[in-house]
Amino acid sequence: MPAASTSSQSLSVASAAPIEHTPYTRLVILCVAFLNGFAIMSIELLGGRVLAPYFGSSVHVWGSIITVFMLSLSLGYLWGGRLSLRRPGPRVYASFFVLAAVLCLPIIFLADAVMTTIFVAVEDPRYGSLLTAMLLYFLPICVMGMVSPYSVRLLVSSKEHSGGVAGMLYFVSTLGSALGTLGTSFYFVLWFDINTVMWGCVAALLLCACAVMLTCRSPAPESDAGAMAATSEVSP
Amino acid sequence: MKKAAMIPGAMAVAVLMFAMTMTPTHAQREIIHEERSQYRDVVVTEFNGQRCMLFNVHRGDMNQTCMDLRDPKRLVFNYTKMSFAGLLLNPEPRRILVAGLGGGTIPMAMRDLFPEATIDVLEVDQAVMNVAEEFFGFREDDAMTAHIVDARVFIKRAGLRGEQYDYIVLDAFSGEYIPEHLLSKEFLEEVRAILTPDGVVVANTFSSSRLYDYESVTYQAVFGEFYNFKLPGSGNRLILATREGLPPPGELRSPARELYDALEPYGVNLLEYPPRLTTRPDWDTSTRILTDQYSPANLLN
């Protein structure tokens, strides 16, 4: 149980929130969490269309995509939560969005090359689609998964409110996912090319990074010491 | 008192249960088999001397394929008969590819007509294959193979291997969900790449929706001018396309005469087909072409 004791320790040491809280910053964090959830599901739905020309649209292709997305998110949650233990602040938070945006670019530029290679190398479209989904989507979706627990950490200012804050965060990000699914499947694919929607997601992620950098500020440097102590225990 | 009260209640339940078994669907057609599928369950029904394969019976979907039990050779559906119009452009196919098995009527008829031909049949759903074999008399043989595979995947691989076919039937569109990756320009280019110079593509398409325009311009973009084929009284539209340009309509009459006798037992009147083929566009030519990047077919249907 070292991780659990550490997290409560770091909460108690850095009892104040890792950013200066104004209603404005809360709103920004909730908005970027919403957009993040929106982009995740938008990219997932487009994923089916990206893979279909090489692996078909059989049920196992969707199986591959959903598996990879769930796996990426689960590890993203884990690592995002761990990262929030060490000196949580707006810079790292904003960097998640920049990193996710950059990691989405191979989906636009390299998908065909990656799939051509895998198509030739792997006969079975089940494993071909699984491998492709892993190569194209694991990293960006993992980073996007890190946003959620980190957002909770930035919003929480006291243990008593942590459940409420987490609930609110899940609410907005999952609502974003619901609307991202709906918007993409009902409208975006009718209006735009797949890559245009992908560029929209990249732009939205970069916008999130800018919004965070412009509105969220670290308060006092005193929380550093506690966070550093926590870090040393957490690292495996 | 209590017992007496229960008797009418039990009778009412019995009457109700009896009434439920007599609902119209059961009275009209008898379900003789249900096959569980990864995609949607496949149901076999018999009614009025016809055995049919259906998907999504609960929503009252149309029959996918039917067989006349008194004359199994005779084709039941118009679009199935119409698909043989491709023989007007290539009367002696040697390598045949059929995307979409259904009950196997098209490949079985092709097997009868051209015993020397090699036939590959593509079907994504193993359950459809099982039902076709068990209830519709579909049989593989040395030269006819059914592949459980997505048509796009098979055709892309065939292209990489440099294989070619001289008769390709695209009939993979059935049921509720349209496989959008089988409508795009890129897919049709892959189809064109495995077509021999004298080969023909016969595509069963969507005729009664906005998709008509989209499909037409996409085929036009890949194959150039093609024969548009409709029969009065039938809701279907078939596209006949070739790799190297179309023979003039006048040249279609002699293969029609030559093949008429062979096709008559299938209920195909090939002689009435040539005058129905036209290259005149009756669609909006300014429609956007469907591509892998843009193929919202299910939203356009």
C-alpha cells in the first residue's frame, strides 16, 4: 500500500491546491476536460474509418480499437494519477495537451504507411488491426487519459471535497465523450474528411494548452518540498 | 371460492398464449432455422413454396435471398437475374469473383453455366456461409472457394499478389448497415486493379436514396463511362463497368442471343437486357465523390 499512503501524505502536506483557485480557473479546467473527453471519442470513432480500408469493418476491427482505447485510457489514468503526486502544476498539465496534439499527427500523416506495412506483414486482420490500433492510438490516447486524474488533483483543495470534485470532473469529461461520439458519427463525417476532423481535434487540444497556460498559475513554491518527498516513494 | 376463481384465470392465460402463437408473422411464414451470428442473426423461413434467408427479422427486414423450392434453379430476385447482364460484356468468364455470398445463388448458377471457371466467393459472416450450405445447397468444389473475409481485405491482397479476375460481382450490401469502405473511390480503384483488360464489374447498388448520386459519380470517377442498368418494375440499379471502355450497345445483342438458351432455365431473359443498358447519366453529376476520407454512406441512405 505504499502508493495509497503516499497520496494521502502528499495531499496533507500540500493541503492547498497546486494552482491559484478562482472560479475562472475551475471553469477552464472543466472545459479542457470536456474537450479532452470530446476529442477522445471523436478520434475513436474516426479510428474505425481509418482502419476499414485495410482491415475491413468487421466486428473484430471495432474490438481492436475499443480494446486499445480502453487500455490506453486505463494506463493513462494510472500514470496521470502518479504524475499528479509530484509537483502538480499547470505547466505539466498544459504539456499533456501539447503532447497529445503532437502524438495525434502520426494518425494523419503516417496511418497509410503504417497500415500498408502491417497489412503485408500480418495476414490475420484481427491482429493486423490490433497492432495498427496500438501503434497509432496508444500514445495519444494514453496521454489524453492522463488529463483526468491530473485535473482532479488541480481542482482538489481539500480532502472533504475530493469526491465531489472527481464526480464533477468525470461528469464533464464523459459528457464531452458522449457529445464527441454523437457529433462525429452524426455530423462531422458527413461534413468533413476524416483528416479535417483530426486536425480539429489537434487544434482543440492546442487550444486547451493555451487556455491552461493563460489562466492557471502556481501559487507559492512551498508545496515543492512535500511533493518531492512523495515522488521518491512513488517511483517504483 | 379461491379455486373457482382461479379456473377462469388459467383459461384466460391459455387463450392468451394460444393467441400469441397465432400472430400474423407466424401464420404467414414458418421459421425453419435461426443461426447465431457475430453480426446479426440469420433466419431461414419458408412460405409459399419459397425458402428465404433474412437478417433482422424482428424489424421486418426484407429477404436477403430466396430459393424457389419447386424449381431451385430459377432465380427469384430481379437483381440476381440482372447481375447476369455482365455476361453481355464478357460472355465467357474464366476467373470469377463474387463479393457477398447470400444464399449462394449467383456463384452456384455461375458454376453450372461455366464449369471450367475458377470462382472465389467472399463473405464476411460465417453464419451466412453455414446457412447457405445447409439450406440453399451451396457447395464449394475444387475450383469454387468461399472465403470468410472482408471483401476489401481480400481484394487488396489479391491486388498485391497480382491476381486478376475477368468477372467481378459486387453484392456485399445487404441489411441495415452499409459497409462504407466498400463504396469509396479507393476501393473501386483496387477492384479495377484486379480486373483483366476484358473483364467486367457488375455492382448491385442503392437505387432509391441519395446514395444513388454519390455512387454514380464515384463509379464514373474510377471507371469512366459505365452501363447503367434498370428494369421497369424493379427497384434495382446495376452498374456494369469495364477497365478499357465499353463495347457499343449494338455489340451486346449477339452475346444475348447466344446465351439466351443457357440462361432461360434461371428465369433470366437476356434478350430484354441490351436495350435497357444506358450510359446517359440520370444523376446529379456535381455530387461529391465518396472516398476513404469521406464516405458517410449510412448517413446518406
